Amino acid sequence: MPFARTCSVAVTGVEGVVVEVQADLEPGVAAFTLVGLVDKSLSESRDRVRSAVINSGVPWPQKKLTVALSPASLPKAGSGFDLAVACATLAAAEQVEPSAVADLVMIGELGLDGRIRPVRGVLPAVLAAAEAGYRQVVVAESTAAEAALVPGVAVLGVRSLRQLVAVLNGTPVPDEPPPEGPDLSGVLPPGAAAGLCDGVTGGDHTPDLAEVAGQRSARRALEVSAAGRHHLFLKGTPGAGKTMLAERLPGLLPPLTRQEALEATAVHSVSGTLPAGRPLVERPPYCAPHHSASMAALVGGGTGTPRPGAVSLAHHGVLFIDEAAEMSSRALDALRQPLESGQVVIARSAGVMRLPARLLLVLAANPCPCGRHGAPGGGCECPPSAVRRYRARLSGPLLDRVDLRVPVEPVSRAELLAAGESESTATVAGRVAAARERAAARYEGFPWRVNSAVPGHELRGRWAPAPGALVRAERDMDRGLLTARGLDRVLRVAWTVADLAGHDRPTAADVDAALALRTGVARGAGLVGSLP
């Protein structure tokens, strides 16, 4: 039979579409034509596939070969179609049984010697295949564990085309040595998000909050941020501990649920940042891009096929931007959409790509260019105009989306030398988990799990605070100190403070604490009186 078909998957962003790979052999001058809106890397598949088949000891058909990737209107890129193209060709040439490959989904790149190399995006590709009803996939052996994360799908991991042909024909499978040299499948092109997320799976060592000396108000703000997933802005002089606090925030967050872990893993799989031997991201990722990062590296995009940026790599985790005032204002303002919607929409001429970006943002900045403005002992020589320009780099619309704005004061000598007085990460994480459980129980039957996700009208109506609790907040709104969005965010933070304190609903002290966290100015009992 001169015709055969099999399947592969085209991945765009973190979404996949099953592609039917059809091969047709006709009498005529030997030629190899690949059609179906393919890019340059995929058009080069013809040379890779032909060499891989010949070097695997299988004769190459000396006929006119046409391989079509359907749907033809869908752009296709990358080398992950190599394996499907080779098997469809061999089935059309009757080197393997066509019925044996018809219901298989194949994802892998072929080396010239017939080795099957891993590609990025295996998890979202297998998820798409499972949703389309396919139950058998073939991948490179090194990505079999990642593909096996999808339930209900049988995964075959192979090292070479020679092994796969033997499996399909039911003959003894030859032994192949393991791949030699480094695995370069995860290397990203210049300008992409490589290196932005260190320790995406949490690592074996998590920085402990007990290592932070002093900073009582900042530590409490960190706890509130973790309990309600509220964005945080830390402002203080250099060396006060802003980076130390941010690095310890992921340890306060609960472990990812199964669905959250799969979503985060899909993003890192597409980016090629999954650590070897750890196919599943089980802990909230922590991403800390340099302040010189471009907008494409921060929110995604780039030339050619768009890639996930830091906001997507931090999905269900923490995105920390140190020296935020030094970052491009254009790049920072690009964060406004993902902070509101939880996703990034990248529009290109070829179509629109959506990437998940439900993250916890932490900004850190100095008070002025030299960092000494307002510090004990003074020393700042920045003119007032320079201080204003420096602070204006963080736009009002961006800061309006940040719930907590906390000054980080320099640590005193007594606090620095005091040992064993700070709470550990485990202790604070226990309170955070209890507060999350209270919120989850309250929102049972609703599509929200944390306070920061609840719409403002629901907090003003269905879950209103105690009578008279909003007096100070309403006064600030009348004075123009709070926007309508700001009032909703104060209500969300007040609910988180109430959950941490074990209150049934926010009291006036809880709302005052929320106002203090948003403005950095103590109100009434303030934060100290409202948290345990």
C-alpha cells in the first residue's frame, strides 16, 4: 500500500494540536516533498529523516515521496515531527505495517545516525493527544517520564529508530547504548528565558525564614502575601534584606496541587528548563530575572516562534524583580495585563498565543538612585528631582495592582546579633496553610481558592466585613487616596488578615492592618495588633 498515516502534535505556547502525518509513494523520479505550512527547521526534516532511515539499516524508497502535515492551515515548527515523518514513510513503503502506526502519536527528533532525541513541550503535546482520544504515544527515552505524567496514556520510550521499527514489526529489539554527551534539548536561543528560574522545583535546600534577622513588619507582610497570594512591593535601603525576604517566600507557599503542577511543568517543558531526572514541578517555582531583562524575556515573545517569558515560568510561583526602578518602564508596564487576567496574550501575524501567568509578584527597589534616602544617618546626596524621577519609573497603574507596599528598614545591631528569635519557614508555612484552608472552605462551590482572586463585588456583598469596619477605607477613598480597585484590594487583604487571625469576617482592626500594608502607614491597631 503506497499510502500510510500516523500522528504527531504541533505545540503553540502550552497548547497542542494533533497533526496527521500522511505519506504517499508514487512511481517516478525519486524525490521528497514536505507540505503543510512548515517552517525552515521542519523543512530540513527531509535530510534528517532520509539519513536516519538509511543509517538504521532500512532501505529508503526510491520513488516520489510526498508527506503532508494536516491541517495544512496550521503553522508547524520544530524538529519534533521527524519521528512521525519517518514512520509514515516506512509504513507507506511497507517496511512496517501501516495499521501499527495509524493510531500512534510520535514526538521526537531524529539524529543522522537514527538516534531519537528529546524535544521541548512533550507534556503539553501528550496532554493534547490524550484530549483528542489517543492512548498510545512514542517519545525519546529521556522524556518518557515526563510523558507518563498524563494519566490514561501508554508511553513507549525508545532510543533509536532501529528499536522502534523492531517494536512495530514484532521482532527482537536491538540494544542501543545510552546517549553520549550533554543533552542540548533544553538550550534556549538568545533573548529567551534561559536562566531566569533557578531551582524551579524547589531544590533540596529551601532558604529558611529563621535566617532573616529583625524585619518584623516585613516578615508579617510576607506571611500575608503567601496566605492570600497578594503582590508585594518591598522598598528599602541596600542591604536591608529585601532579596533575602523574597527568596524565602516560595517556602511559605503550599505545595502545588496535581493540576497546578502539570500546568507549571507544561510551561517549563516548552521552555526547556525542566531539570534532568525531575519531570514534574512539585514546588512553586521562583523566577528572578535581572533588571536588564527585555520585555520579551519578561512577558514572552521574541522573534520566530514566541517563547514563554518569566511571568509564565513563574506560573503558580513567585516572580521577583529586584532593582525594579532600574528596569525598563515599558517592560514593567507589560506586567499589568497578566497581573489582572492571569495570562499573557501574544499576538503575531501567524495568530494569537495564550500563556498562563497566575503568579505572585514581588518588587524590590531602593528609595533613590544612591539608596540612602531616608536611611539612619542620612548620606543621600540625590537632588529632589532625581528622587522623583527614580520613583516615577514604577508607574501608578502598576503599583495600584500591588496589594502590599512595605518599607524594609535597616536591621539594627541588636537584631542582627540576636540568635534563635526568628520564626522558621515551617512555622509560618503552617499558619499560611491554615489560612488557605479557611479561605478554601469559605469559597467551596465557587471558582476561587485564594482571597486575591475574589471579585470585589462579592467581597462587598456576599462576604461583607463587620459593620463599621470600612470607615477608614471609605474616608481614604473620599480623599482620593484609594481608587475603586484599591478598595477592592484592601478588602481582599483584610480577609487574608482575618483568616490568619482566625476571625469569621474582617474587623475594623483587620481592615486597618490591610490599609497599613497597602500604604505603609500604620492605622489604628495596625498590623501588629491584627496578626498572631
